[in-house]
Amino acid sequence: METKILVTGSSGFIGRHLVEVLRRCQGAQVFEFDLGHHLEAFERTLAEADFIFHLAGVNRPQDPNEFAAVNAGLTERLCERLEALDRKPVIVLSSSTQAALDKAYGTSKRQAEGLIEGFCRRTQSGGVIFRLPGVFGKWCRPHYNSVVATFCHQIAHDLPITVSDPNKLLELVYIDDVIAAFLNVVSCPPHPGECERRSVSRTFQVTLGDLAERIRSFRDSRKSLALPAFDDAFNRCLYATYLNHLDAGDWAYNLEVRTDPRGSLAEFMKSPHFGQIFVSRTKPGVTRGNHFHHSKTEKFLVLEGEAIIRLRHIGATEIIEHRVSGSDFRVVDIPPGYTHSIENVGTSNMVVLFWASEIFDPKAPDTYAMPVFIPSK
């Protein structure tokens, strides 16, 4: 048996995400309504819905009177029509933390909450109210939905931003966490007659100044190659949001390539948390390396071509060889205290991916020249 779900505000920021996920849920039939649709079609849908996610509303109207007319007025019409139809679906209201404030927007959201609570009491329907803080994520409109979207768009396009108070503390919630909380209502609905207050399991707190600096660091990372700390969940969510605000033509970018008679080399990415990755292209017959490190460790992965990786303990004479091919995806670890080299023994260019445990510091490179092969006396 299908569960019929109505989403109001279905083309809005949160609505688009919710509809996309619901349409992939087996056994769910999704109805959509937006403010531009005919109310007659909306009311026909009310006669069938088992769950209603009431997301439709305005937050930046040209006329402040629209706050009450839409945020409270549409909710009132929704409840009236359901009562007239003698329908008792579960209603989920997307409210705002601003409902606690005595401003036009917050007042209209608080009124909508009261209408849903009253409907649940009168009809013994189940309801859930989410007072959401600032929601951010992909598809979020700059200059409308969120300061995060505005900052991401402006910085991605090298446009100025205004940081009114760098120390202003923001509470933010990621769109995927919001959708997960909404879906949980379908699997764990409220009891009839109860209108519950629920919250999203994870929120983030950040100052306005810190938010701006993090987003600027994403833009600058293409030159510095320094990635943000992705063990920070907020950075992961924020970076995903930032990339969505780049123009499609800006998704690709070039690395700085260094060339010499041996071939070419380019640094790819670096982080104090994992070191750095770089890639090289080496001509046939050429050997790279012949140096050792005291503390730095490395990994070599040949992607194309044929190579011999040679290592020798700096205090010994035995040479250890590993023959590797691009067809094998075989990684060779380079321990400290072993001078090492990699020779292209194939007939075409050799492409190698290198990882180093530390970012290269020219002031303290921890790299010491020493041939693998000991010259004969």
C-alpha cells in the first residue's frame, strides 16, 4: 500500500531536496504544491495525503504583509480544508528559530505553529513542528535563503562580501540532516492528537567572521593546494555547498607544472593532516630520486609505464628492488633512513602518483642526496 505524501513549497530550497529523496523511496507517492499553483488542485490533494510536509512560505517578501498572508494564511486554509474533508494526516511544519522573535517573519511562523497545534488538538491528528536554524547546502539561493549561500556565491565569483559583525554567532543546519529528520517522521510518526516539537540531530555554530574565512580558504585552495580539515563535519558540508556555487566552466583548473629534462611534475593537494600528493611524468631511461629522509615517509604508485624502485639502507650495501607496472596498481612504501630511486625501464613515459607524509618545507626539507648504487672505489 502506497503512502501518499504532499509537499508544499516543493520547488523551494528544502522542498526540492525532500521531493528528490521521497521519489526514490519505495512505496511513496509524492504530490507537490507551490504558491503559484491553483489552490483547487491543492485542496484535491488534501483529500488523499497521509503525510503533509508544509514547507511553503516566504521569508523575504517585498510587502511585509505577505508574511501573515502566506506563512499563517496558507496554514490556516490548509487546516480548514482538512477539517472540512474530515482528514487527519500527519502534518510536519517547517518553522524557524526566529519564531521566538517579535518580528513580522517570526510572528507569522509562530502563528502557523499555533494553527497546527490547534488542528491536532481538535481533530486528534498527529503533528510535528521543527524550528529550524539557518539551513544551508546545495541549491540554496544567494541573497535569499542563507548567508552561507550569499558568501559562497560572492566569494566563488570574486565579489565582495559584507561581514557586519565578525563575532556574531550563527547556528546552522545542513540540508541533508534536515531531510533525514523529516523522513524519520514518516517511519516514526507522532501519536494521534499530539503535536510534537522535534529538532535536527546535528547543528553547527560558527561566527560570521569564521564562516567568511573558511569559504575564502576554499577559493584560495586551488592556488595553495591546501585542503581544509575534512575531519571537521562542518567543513565537509560547507565545502560541498561552496562547490555548488561555482559556475560549471570553473569546475576545472590547471595545476602548476614544473618541467626539466627528466619530464614533468605537479603538486596536486596538501594538508597538514595527511601530507601531500603529487604526480610526475618521467621519460624512458630516466631515474628520479637518489635521496633519503630521516622522518618523512612516502608511497609510490606507478599509474602508467614500467619501473624499478630501488632502496638501500643508508648504513648498508644491499639494494632492494621492486619492479612495478602501471597495470598492477601496486604501492611501494618508502621508509625513512633508506635512500631510494625510481627508474623508468619502459619504452614510454612513466606516470607516478606520490604521497608524502609531510608538506614539503624548503626551509627544512628532510631530503638528503645519496645514490642508491654505491660508487665503486
